[in-house]
Amino acid sequence: MKPIKTAFVIASALAILPINSAFAEEEKTDETPGVQYQIDKTTCRELLQMSGESRDFSMIFMHGFMSGKKNELLFDAPTLTAATDVAVDYCINNPDSTLLSAFEKARK
């Protein structure tokens, strides 16, 4: 994903994304079972196996989660884009690590 597109996607999602301790890939209704991820249990391998749109959503959510956790109110697109690259590289090299640990390392 190009840095400009990544920054735009992150900015757009952070503007509308609620921060919770777990997130759903799709809204759960009586007809659809939905998919849920436990942030502290989702592995890097699971992230790398997601489809492009699901992976983008997950990365955006994690940036929002980390920003909320750190009480950061400034959206710095170049910094978040670089952190995304660090998190993905970490996940490639450590597929059994949790996605949360990848973002904690990337967003020091």
C-alpha cells in the first residue's frame, strides 16, 4: 500500500472508528455469525493471512487502539505509516507473536 493511501485510510478510519477491547470484522446480526478478534490473542500470522480489506481494517483499528491507549490526540500520518511498516515487518519475522505486541513495538 502506498504511503499516501495508507495515511488517508488511517485518517478516515480513525475519524469513525470506536475504540474497544475487541473488534468485529462485520456487524453481527441474527442472520450472520460475524467474526470477532481478541486483540491480545490475534497473531501476526492471522493478520498476514487476512484479505486485503480485512488486513487494512485491522491495521487501522490497531493504530486507533494504540493511539487511545497512549492518549495521543495528534494524527501524524508519516509516523503512523512508518509504524505500519515496522509492525508488518515484525509480523513477517515473528508470525506467532500477537498483533498487539507487534504494535507495541512499532508504536514505542
